[in-house]
Amino acid sequence: MSSFDPNRRTFVRARGTELVDSMGKTTFDAVSSIWTTIHGHCHPYITEAIGRQAGILDHATALGATNPVAEELAQRLCERSGLSHVFFASDGASAVEAALKMALQFWQNAGHAERQRFVHLHCSYHGDTVGAMSVSDIAVFRDRFAPFCFETIAFERFEDVIARPDIAAVIVEPLVQAAAGMRVVPVERYRSLAAPMAPLLIVDEVATGFGRTGTFFATEQTGMKPDLLCIGKGLSGGALALSATLATTRVYEAFSSSPSELRHFFHGHSYAANPIACAAALASLELFEREQTLAHVASLAQHLAVLLAQLRDDPRIAQVRHLGLMSAIEIVPERFPSARSTPTPAWNVADAMYERGHFTRPLGNAIQLVPPLSSSTAELDSFVEALVASLP
Ligand code: PMP
């Protein structure tokens, strides 16, 4: 906060792919407001659905109750994912937290309480709450809070995981580890997890879901069959906080019993299945069909690949990573004489890009470009031009 200038990045309005700040400056939202915005900001189809639903049923608890909008959304999500039950929450971390707790209790209910350990990938990130943090592997987010965190195992070899009798679940981000700087993990890493195994498989599509890697879910490219699937961010199209943990029938049924057996899931959030957020999500799903969003993503991703390839020989750039519309350009920090008012060299670049009309947020030394799926090729061209002009 000591270097935060409220004259920049105090956003007061948005439309399509653009944000407008309090000084009247318009910028391209090159990070989709941290990977949430799908069809563009304030899309009339979504804002109308929100307004309509707000006048019918604003909120009603989902604890021991339900509402038709959430029911319809659950149905649609099951059709899309191949899973069969949906547990709603608000943020991605809450969806992950619920998945971890479900996995632990699944094994208790199944008579295998010894299965308590969680396996995660190297460089993983699953959110900032205690459970999600425990299965995360990025030091800056986790180390300070290590006393809170439970012990986990970093995934090395599939054979080691299946051999151990104490593993409750393996949790993975499919194909792209976004918070690690759009780290693209080779698909082979996931192939072994597509084979049958005793531990449950939790797939975290909070960042990768809803078309960002080219397919609706990144999991579709891996052959994995998750027992639990976490979604959030783009679920509502990016308009409202909504997340969900999807489960298979096998997982769901392990929790059903007579009330006195207490096998059910003691977990719930006040705004779970909020009807307005669910209406936004239904409208967003419809837009995928109406606007042929995935076809647009395919051509945009191809264009982006060509654009980024041109950067590879630039001595100021250490590495370029991308899959679909998730990309990061790692700069060479040594080329910066000293950080000016901003905390890191990458922030210097991001600030210079802001002046040129592009809002991005560095991840370490990486400048990220994760644009709304509705972006144009001209906007991507302009981003890359601004990046090259902003490098020292
Ligand atoms: N999982 C992944 C893969 C994420 O990238 C994130 C957030 N960046 C989360 C979970 C947490 O989501 P939220 O910020 O909505 O809590």
C-alpha cells in the first residue's frame, strides 16, 4: 500500500474489455479482473439477468433449503462437467476448502479414517484460507502462516501416491498453474492421474475453467475424471462472487444416511447458492452458446501464440508461457537499473503499461496477459506493442 497511488487503479466504471478509473482513464483489462471476466464487463445479457432476478428473489438461504435458479444452474453444471452433485459457495478458496473437507469426511464415512493426507503439485496455489493454503506450494503465500497449515505431500511419482494407504486425495490445477505465473504443466503429468486410483482426485478449475485454456474445462484435455471439481471466478461470468464444488454420485452417497448417524457435511456459507449470482451464471452459460465463445477463444489463442512467439528472441524477455488465453511474459529483472516508486521491476513495466492504456498485474517477474474471452485481436496486438514499448 505504501506505493499504491489511488489516482491509478481506482476503478469506477467498466464496459466490455475496458475499465475506467477515477481520473477518467480507460484501460484494457488484460487480467480479466484476476481471471474472472469472461464475456466482458457489464454485458447487458448478464446485467439484465441480475436485475430481473433481484426483483424476484434476492436471496434465500441454501441451508436446508434451495431455490429454482440454483437448481437449474446445478443441472447445467452437471451436464457440462459429467459430475452429478453441486455444493455452492462464494469464492474459489471456499470451494477448495469444501472439497478438502469432503475428501477427508468421505474416507471417515467410508470406514477409512486413516486416509488423511493430501497430495498437491509443486508450485500449486489453491487460495488463501487455511486448508487451501496448506495444499499450496508458493512460499510468499504460505510460509508466514505455516504454523496454521497441515502437513501435505508434494506430488513426485504416481506410483508413490497410490502405494500409500494414508492419502485422502490428490489436488491439482489442470494444465496451467495461474498464480505460479501461468506455469504450463505438461499434459503427461496428468495422464497418470487419469488411471483409477484409491485416493480421490480433486481438480481445481477455479482459474482454468470457463474457456480460458481453450476448452470449457481444462480437464477435458487431460483425460482426468475428477471425484471433486472446484469452480469459481468465471462461473458468474465475472459479475458476482459465486463458486461451487461438484461431486460424483459415489462421493455424494457416502454422506447420505439417517440424520442420527451424522454422516452429513457440516459446512455451509450464508450466501451459498445466492439466486442473483446463479442467474448471472446461467446467463453467462447461455452466452457461451449465443456468442460461440469457445470458437472465438480458439482463433484468439492462435493469434496470441503468433504474437508471443515474436517476443521469444527479445533479450529483455526471459521466457514466454501460454496456453489458450492464459499467458505470462517473464522479464529479465537485471535489465532494470533500480526500481523507481514501485516495488519491483515488473511493477515498473505494469505502471508504464497502465499509462499506455493497459491494466496488468505482475506475478513475480512475469507480466500476465489473461484477457477477457471477448477481447479482439487488435486489443492483444495493442497489449504486446505497449509491453515492448514499456520494457527498458
Ligand atoms: N484456486 C485457484 C487455482 C486459483 O487461482 C485461485 C485464485 N487465484 C483460487 C483457487 C482462490 O480463489 P478465490 O480468490 O476466489 O478465493
